[in-house]
Amino acid sequence: MDAASTICTQSLTRRFGEFVAVDGIDLRVARGQFFGFLGPNGAGKSTTIKMLTGLLAPSSGGIEILGLDLATHPVEVKQQIGVVPEGMALFGRLTGYEFLNFAGRMYGLDRETAAKRAVELLDFMQLADQPKKLVTDYSHGMQKKLAMAAAVIHGPKVLFLDEPFEGVDAIAAGTLKTMLQGMIARGATIFLTSHVLEIVERLCSHVAIIHQGRLVAQGALEELRSGVEARTPVPGEGLGSSGERLTLEQIFLRTVGGMRRTDQELSWLG
Amino acid sequence: MTKAGFTARGSQLRAIAWVRWRLFVNSLRTTRGKLDLISRSVVWLGFAMVGIGGAAGMGTAAFFSVREGKPGLLTLLLWPIFFFWQVFPIMATAFTNNPDSSDLLRFPLNYGSYFLVRLAYGAADPATALGSLWSFGILVGVGLARSRLLPWTLLVLLAFAAFNLVFMQMIFAWVERWLARRRTREVMGILFLLLLLSVQLIGPLTGYFTKRSRPEVRRFAELLLQGQKILPPGLAARAIAQVSASHLRAGFYSLGLLCAFVLAIGCCLHVRLLAQYRGESLSDAAASPVLPQDRRLRLGWNLPGFASPVAAVFEKEIRSLLRSGPMLLTLIMPIFMLIIIRFGPMNSVRQSEMAIPGHSPGLAFPAAAGFALLTLTNLVYNNFGGDGSGIQFFYACPVRFRDIVLGKNVTHASILMMETAVVWVAVISLYGKPTLSITIATLIGLLFAAAVNLSVGNVLSIYSPKKFDHSTFGRQRASQITVLISMGVQVLVVGTAGSAFWIARHYGNSRAANLTLVLLAIIALCAYRAVLRHIDRVAREHQEMLVAELCRA
């Protein structure tokens, strides 16, 4: 595999019975990249992220994170990565502080460091004002911030985020973006999936698009844009008509061919 | 309600029944679902045997009491039915099936339908099935003894069944409400502590009264006997007895009073269900004020001799359990069992020649300690059930599953040790001090039983997990495969330990039993160690199923 890549997969495949959710994808994510992983619903994004973080075993293919084979060195890999999975993986009957303290210790921090970082993270995420509130009573946005805090408490080199901005208000999203950009500036690698393409466009330097389990595009955002513009020039859109570049949404729609049927309408809807 | 309203309600109820049926059919798509059905059938077969046997017994007793002209004795049958109906769902939550109906509130379901659905869900419960079967046995017994009493007895027993059903639902709904809030949970905790303290006084007081003033005890017993007559089981028995004696007006009066009880309890249930229907949240969120930040650094717990992740899991488990009112209630059940047996109906024969051995401290301590272990089965056999989507965290963090499982086992073992100590104190207070040899034999037996249960529980927790919300009361059921296997394990453990005692007694050597149990405990501990050694591989192989089951919404 590619030794220079932080995240590297080779023919990564995952089948569920007859259904192929992820079909032989080869991902390359270099150190320090803010990498956006896009795709329509059911394309295989969450399945891929689960395989990359050890939450789901691949049917075939290989995964290397930071040069370590995930299959043979799962604990070593997990020590260096952080993950916010689809279901957020929280324990509802703990308070935010208790959960972060627990997460820190499970990631190998000593008791003092875990406690200090838990307090710092609660402050940073603006979750410290209700210390006795249980996680189960947190709002969705608060839970998201807490899951993010737990994923970074040990200072991971690689961070995997599945829909980190879903259900998060603008203020909280701003806080999260600041934190993520700070991590990138310090050399961490971030791999995120999101349906909010504006955020991905603003944050990510590199993007991959998965469609029906297959990787249909991968590279720097500018490379993708140029490639799509060259391949599918549409009059009235993109460079050449008004002089504006294609947005990530336009790139995405052209890549996955997402056109809605216009002949169908639900006439009974008010 | 208009005809259209009735039609709409009927359509909704049919839709709910259809959904429940589809959920059942769809669950059979997986092997686990099919195995669950088989296990459930076996469990229900067991219940059916108990139910039919009990019904035959109740029927025979009812037949003779009516034929001998003593229908008032029916009260001795109806009180146990009442207690069983109410206590069994709390003591055996693994069999309780009372699904959360609050999910239905997103639909335009009117309150009447919601109330009916909640009652219908509650009726599909082993306690209700057994209670109904036994009541049916009484009906048949009375009918065979005096056929003209049959319609009236049917009416009375229907009212009695309605009372039990509504009362059980009412208890569940209110206890869940009280246990949901930290403040009320603490009040209940204090009440329980007071109860424990008062238990200490029962022994001396009983001794004092039985030695010095028997007439007072008799008067108290007579008072209790009079008091029970105005309570539902007593009223039901009286209603039948009065009509049997041709006192129709008094019979109607008793039945009316019984129906008034049903209405009153129904009103209490209505208050709770209406609050739920209007979207009440039982969480602490609303009661949680914004507090000034606590700047003191609170370190996590340290567990001497164990790695940091094991201590972290232990702390997490203890904190979570302390916030789970229903679990705490389950854990104190052994004490209630001791109290019920000590002061229950069987106690009346305590001083007589028919005294049953259950009242001796030599048997009370092993029985209560065994029951303490049984109350832990919900936790031990479903280690990860309460974690829900948190299971993903365990797979994502760089900790071996062995340490995570060990942390959970240490928690369960600690609870068992604490419970055993409390039970020991309660046995001393209520029954007298068990002998040293019995205490030692029980502790060794418990070590053997705990090691076996933890070993099997660890494996089943991965093979047959079930998402479990420890904050809700009696609305969930453990995997039936797990229930069946855990019952098998208990039979095996009790059988093995019992055989050891029997053989030792047969040869007149009590030490032999202890030695056998020590040997068994060593073997069980070796098996436990072997399970822990392989648990990482098992967890990895079943990762997908475990995550899918526990992350299910």
C-alpha cells in the first residue's frame, strides 16, 4: 500500500448477503488533509467509515491507517484515531463530565489528564453550565458536541467524523469548525462525511465521491472541479457561461447523476 | 362518540395489532429470531404447566371450600393470586412484556385508544395469564360445587381480574414516574433505608410480643383478618360467600365495592397515562437547573489491582446503575422476599408442628443469597444491553474486550457481595443467625454459582444481546434464548450444589459438601478465565450483530 498516505485502502469491499455496500474502493488520504467523503443516501459512506475505524469488518480488501494494518494492529491504530460514528456512541446515564473522563481513561490517559481535559473540553464545547445533566437529557446538538469532545480527548492524529454537523446549530457548528481547523493546522488528518456540501466545500481540501458502493471521484477539490468541467460542460452553468466556477453541489450532482423526475408530482399534498 | 369515531378508533387498534403481528413475523427472518421463538415457546410451556397445575389446585380447593359450606375460605386463594399478579412482574422482569406504547403518540390516536392499547399490552403478560388461569380454576371449582353460583362467581372474578390488571399497570406507571426523577428517587432510597432499619426491630419486637402477650398478637391478627375483608381479594371472596349464603344485597354491595376499587385504581392510572398522552417527559432535564460550574477536578475511580480501563468501566457501570431506579428496585427484591416469607401467610404455621423449613436461618440465608444472584441475571446475561449505541465506543476505543467485560463482571460481583452482606444482616434480624458452617457453605456455593453465571453470561451477552433501557420499568423483555439458557444454568447450579449437600448429608460428613463446592468453584473459575481469554475473539466475530442489535432505534 501507499506508505505516504495516512489512510489507505486497497480494494475495500463490504457485502451484506448479496448486496455489495462498498465495492473495491481504493482511498488515499495524505497527512494533514481535511478530507470530505461524499455520496448520496445509501451510497456506502457510513459503511466505509465504520470499516476504517474498526467498527465493521471488511468482506475483503485491506486498510492501513498511519502505516499500520488495521486488521493486525487494531489497538495500536485505535490509540491514534478518534471517531464520531453514526449513532454517536454515548452512554446516556452518565453526565457529560463523567463520559469524557471515562473516554479519556479508555483511550489510555492517566486519571489527572483525563479529568483536566474533560473539564477543558466541556468548557470549549459550552457544555459546562449544566454539570449534573445526564447525556440522555442532552439535546441532539449537545450530544454531537459531546461525541466530538470524546473523540478528540486523547489528541488523535486522525479523526473520523460521520455527519458531524447534522442537527448542530450555527454557533455550535462554528465552534466545531474552529476546533477542526486548529487540528488540521497542527498536522492532524480529518476524514468526514456530510450532506451539507457548503460546509465540505469550505472546510475540505480533498474530496472523494462514492456512488452505489463505488468510488467515482477522488482528489483535490480543484482537480475534481476542473475534471468535471472538462468532462461535462453544461451551457449556462459553470465556467464559460458566467465565468463562475462549479460549486461542490454541482460537481456532486453531475458526478452521481442525481436528476429528479419532473413528471411526477404528489397532487394530493396541500 | 360518533359512528365515524368508533370506526376510526377500530381501524387504529387494528393497525396497531397488525403492526405488532408484522414485527413478530419480521423478527422470524433471522436465525436468532427463530431461536427466540422456540425459547419463548418452551418458557410459555413451563408457564402453562404451572398455570394449569395451579388452576387444578385452586379449583380443587375452591370446590371443597364451597361444598363444605365455607366459601369464605376462598380469600386464602385470592390473596396469593393477587400477590403473585403484582409481585411477579417486578421480580421476574425477564418475562415481563409491556412494550413502550408512547411511540404511538406521534399518530392521531385519541386518549381512549391509548388507554386501551396500554391495558392490552399489559394483559399479554405471564402474570396476567397465570392469574387468569388460576382464577378460572376457582371459577370451575365453585361451579362444580354449586352450579347456580357460576354466573355470579364469573362476574366477581372478572372484576377481580380487572382490578389486578389495572392495579399492576398503575403500579408500573407510578413507580416509573417516581424513579425517573433524581429527587423522588432519593426519597424512595431513604424510605428503603428506613425500611431496612425498621427490619432490624422486627425480630426483637416479634420475640417480645410472642413471649409476653400472645392475646395482643391474636388481636392484631384478627384486626388484619377484618381489614383484608374490605380489600379487593377479600371483597371478591366475600361477594361469592355472601351470595352463596343467599345474602344477595350484601353480595352486590361487596361486588360494588370491588368495582369501586377498580374505578379508583383506574383513575390513578388515568392520571399517569393522561400525562404521558399529553407528552410528559420523565427525564430530569426539566428539573435540572443551570448550576454554577464546579471547578474542582474530580478524578475517576481507582480500583487497586486492576488496569485503568477496568476501573473506568467499573465506575461507569456503578454510576449508570445508581441512576437506574428500576434496576435498584430489582436489586432490593431479596430483602422483600425475606420479609414476605417471614411475615406472609405461611408464617401462621411457624410455631406449629407444621412449621416449614423455609423459616429456619439455615435455609433462609442460602435461599436469599441465591435469589440475590438471580436478580442480577438481567445484568449478567446482557452485559451490553444497557449501553445501547455506546457499544460502538467499546469497539472504537483501544481497549481489549477482555478488560471491558472484566470491568462489568467486577461491578456485578461487587453488587452480589454487597447484596449478600445485606441479606445476611436481614436473615439475622428476621430469622436468627445462620450457623457458621451454613454461612461458609453458602458463600462457597455462591462463588461457584457466580463464576458459572458470569462465564455463561459473558458469552450470551455477545451471542444474544438485547438493547435494554434500565430507566424504564417493566416495558422490556430480555432475549428469550438468554432467559431459557439462564434458567437451565440455574437448575444446573442448584442441582449440582444441592447434590453435593445431599451426598455429604447421606454420608454424615458436612465438610465433604464444602470441599466438593470448593472444587466446583475452582473448576468454574477456570472456565471463567478461559471465557475471558477468548472473549476478544468472540466479540470480534459477533461485532456486527452486537452493534446492529444494540444500536437499533
